[in-house]
Amino acid sequence: VNTTIDTLPTPCLILDQAKFQHNVTKMRTRIAQRGGTLRLHVKTNKSIDATRRIIADGAPERIMVSTLEEARYFAAHGLRDITYGVGIVDQKLEETARLIGTGVDLKLVLDSAHMARRLGQRGRELGVTFKAYVEIDTDGHRAGLQPQDAQLIEIGRILAGDRGSQLAGVITHAGGSYECRSIPQIRAMAEQERSRLVVAAEHLRAAGIACPQTSLGSTPTATFGESLAGITEVRAGVYVFQDLVMAGLEVCRIEDIALSVLATVIGHQTTRNWLITDGGWMALSRDRGTAQQAVDQGYGVVCDVDGRAYGDLVVTSANQEHGIVADRHGGAIDFERFPIGTQVRVLPNHACATAAQHDRYHVVEGRQVKAVWPRINHW
Ligand SMILES: Cc1ncc(COP(=O)(O)O)c(C=O)c1O
């Protein structure tokens, strides 16, 4: 690749190499300062090239995946320590057994006695030992058992008592941190995530069940949490790119966001003070994660081709292949600054969702495209 941004067909995905590297190093340093060990969640990047850079920076070779497609892809590229973070069901056990058979140390997640029993049974039938974490609900936002739920002991005994299964430990993800309103709130959420997970582990241990691993994490709690007492690993994924939701939470600055969608101005609506671009929701995603935050960023903040935010220009509305760009306060647009054909870059609300609309990253240093990194999607 030896080209510049202005030759790229739009819309397409741009990754600012320096910002990506900065984010990667910053989180690695932060987790190390806290005395923790990182497990990279690869659902954000879904790219072996990006993941190799993160490992080269010092992240351990251990990942969490959100789909079996990610598990297959990263395993095929040599990563062996993988946790599949979405509750397991019967239909996926043959595939997970096959991956274990190829030498992958694959850990699963469940929160029911039903699936714990099925794991043991199917493990024996398929000739593998399935390792599973029990998911703990530490913030009421999604799946998992309460830390002191009696079912936790029942599940622990089922997993430990069958040669087809094994208890890996307890796991939680404080996704509720995305709804926090201040850094002190995120810090409190991180301590709640930690302390409730430790309560669950102690609950199992008090019943005589070994609970080796305690795994937690989200980018906000990983960034602002303090103590990691009793915790064996911290998971995070979105930090590698950062996004407007993270900026709204003060996890990063707008200038730290490494990912953007390159789009072209295709028209002017002078009476309405709109620029029309070819970056619609197919390129940006329909994510409106900043809608509930103090600053609503529409479908994304508009920057110049070098990635500098104009300030008040946002994508206020998005059709499939059209983006409508306006001043967030309804101010006048200086159309002479944006001739038809002008390239702009749009920062994403949610990096995982925006990246998932694309099959490659154009990795840039300034306006120079240094590399193209393919990425995977789907299940
Ligand atoms: C189970 C689990 N762990 C970890 C993470 C990583 O969190 P973040 O995306 O905030 O980095 C996620 C993200 O959704 C998740 O679902």
C-alpha cells in the first residue's frame, strides 16, 4: 500500500495508527499500575493485524471473543487462550468441542444449572472437558446470577462433579458503567463490579468449591477502577479505538478516538444549512449511544480529512447511504469551505458498531495510508 487518503473510495474506515498505539499503551500501563492482567476483548477490532499490534505492545496472548467466528479466526491465527463471552447453548457445543480438539484452551460462560448439566453430558459424549465460568450480575444490566444466589453453589457442584466439565471461575462485565454520569460514579461502579465478583467467588469457596479465576471488566471500569484485590484478570476491548460514548464518559478525549469513517460531500442544501455526504448509517451504524449523554453527538462528530473536529458539525441524521451534516446549534454552514467532493471524517458513537459495518481498516499516518488490515464480521 502506497497511497493517500484522497484516493480512497468513500465511505471507508480509517484507523489512525498513532492514536491506536497511544490508547493501547495507555490501557496496558493503567492495568499494570493496578497490578492486574489484561484479557483483550477482540470483538471491537476483529482483526489479527490489530490484535498482533496490541500483543506486541505487551498485552498477554489471551483474548475474549463474542462470536464463534472470532474464536475460529483468532485460533486459526495461533491464539490459543480464548474465552467465549456470550452464554453458551447446546447448539454451539459441537463447534466448541471441535475447537478444543484443535488445542484451543476455550472457556465458556453460563448462568443456569440446565446448561451446567448439558456441558458435563455433552463433554463426555464429545470426549472433551468443557471449562465454564459462571456469569455474575454485578450491576443489573444484563445476564448472570446474583453473587449470593444459591444456584451458584448448585452450578459449581454440577460443573466440578462431572468429568465432562470444569469450573473455570466467576465472570462479570459492568456494562452499566456506560450509563454512569461522572468519573466518581464509574470508580464506584468498578468497586461494585470487583467486590460483588469477589463475594461470588468466596460464596463458592465457602461451600468447598474451588474457584480459580475471577474475571471482570469494561473499558470505563478498567480505566478508572482502583483496587483489583481478589481479581485474576481485567477485560477490555473498546479502549483500543475509543469512541464518542467513551469521550462522553471522560474515559478519553475526542482527540484520542482512533477510528473514523471517511466520507465525501456529495451535495449542499443551502436553504436548510445541510451538507449531504455519502456516509449514511450503512457506513456509520445506527448507534445513538450518545443520545442519553450530556452532549448528544447525533450519528457522529465531523472532522476534516486530517481528523480535526470542526467543533459544532455533526451528522444530525442518517439514511442508508446519505449522511446529513449540520451545525449542532442550527448555525449557518459556510458552503465555500466544503465544495462538493470534499472529504470529511466522522468519529463513531460506538466503535464496535461502526467498525462492524466494514471489512477492512485503512491504517493511516497523517494522510498516508500505511496498511490495509482486513477484519471479520458475522457469526
Ligand atoms: C462480556 C464482556 N466483557 C468485556 C467487554 C469489554 O468491554 P468494553 O467494550 O467496554 O471494553 C464486553 C463488551 O461489551 C463484554 O461484553
